[in-house]
Amino acid sequence: MIRLCVDSDFETIYEIINDAAQAYQGVIPADCWKEPYMPREELRHEIDDGVQFWGYEEGELVGVMGMQHVQDVTLIRHAYVRTARRNQGIGSQLLIYLRKRTTRPILVGTWADAVWAIRFYEKHGFRLVTGEEKNRLLGKYWSIPKRQVETSVVLAEQD
Ligand SMILES: CC(C)(COP(=O)(O)OP(=O)(O)OC[C@H]1O[C@@H](n2cnc3c(N)ncnc32)[C@H](O)[C@@H]1OP(=O)(O)O)[C@@H](O)C(=O)NCCC(=O)NCCS
């Protein structure tokens, strides 16, 4: 049910991300929101940059989660479950599956305002790092705009 996404999944990944990202509208700062939330060129760039998408399939893909190995860590990137399929355990299954696929420490970044996403990772044993540590980690392992650094949080696996 969980499989590595391939080139022909590109449009479906694009659809899932932009459907699920509607959750951010009116929640994250207005200047961080755009429509589509992730344009095709940005998605292409992320894949070219090493984000490997895994998908949860049930006839069709209903959720995706990206994994990116950067230096000595693994980042969970772009976790999205179709709006209609949220809160049914799909995100959890993807996260549990991906965690088994790396031996490096895992870090996750998300919007500070996405309280549901923070709770989701906390339930899986991740903990918010301090503001200072967040700035250090986002600077070291992510390539995101300064404004996104200001408005994001980082969660790390509990020791
Ligand atoms: C964050 C996200 C990927 C999680 O995926 P999901 O499939 O909804 O996650 P799960 O269903 O595994 O867990 C979410 C909640 O549903 C609950 N749940 C899990 N299985 C359930 C079930 N069978 N019935 C009812 N609730 C269930 C979980 O306990 C969890 O509750 P919590 O939020 O209080 O911790 C998804 O909600 C999403 O796409 N959100 C919008 C985009 C986003 O915020 N992405 C994160 C970017 S890093």
C-alpha cells in the first residue's frame, strides 16, 4: 500500500499537495500563502533536489510524504494526505514506514501555526526544538526563504 512514487505520479502528487495544503489557508501568515500552494516548478525543484516521495495507495494515491537525506540527517518533507482522507491513520502509516527507511536522525519542519501537524509529530515522539536551535537547524539543513524560517518550527526525535 506504501510505495515509492515514480515520474508518472507527478500530477497526482501535485494534486494531493495542493488539495491538502488548503488546510493552511487563513491559518499560516497571509504573506506565506499562495495558490497553488506548491506550483509544479517548485515541486519539480524539490524532487530534483533529492526529495523522494513515498505514497499511500488505495486504488489511487491518497497521501504522500517526502524524505530527503541532507548531510548527516534525514528530513521529512511535504507530508500531505488528501483532505477527504485525513484523520484515518494514513499520515501515521507513512511516517512509521519512512522512519524505518533511515538510520539517521530525523528532523521535521512545519509552519508554527499548523498546530495539527505539530500534534501529529508529537504523538509520534517528536519534540519541538528551541527557537535558537530551530534557526540553526533550518539554516544548516533546509533551503527555505528567511520569512519561512521565522514562521516555522522544527521537531526532532526524542532521545
Ligand atoms: C498532517 C497530515 C499529513 C497527517 O496525516 P493524517 O493521515 O491526517 O494523519 P493521521 O490520521 O495518521 O493522524 C492525524 C490524527 O488522526 C487521528 N487518527 C488516526 N487514525 C484515526 C482513525 N482511524 N480514526 C480517527 N482518527 C484517527 C490521530 O490520532 C491523529 O490525531 P491527532 O491529530 O490528535 O494526533 C495531514 O493531516 C495533512 O495533510 N494535513 C495538511 C497538511 C499538513 O499540515 N502537512 C504537514 C506538513 S509537515
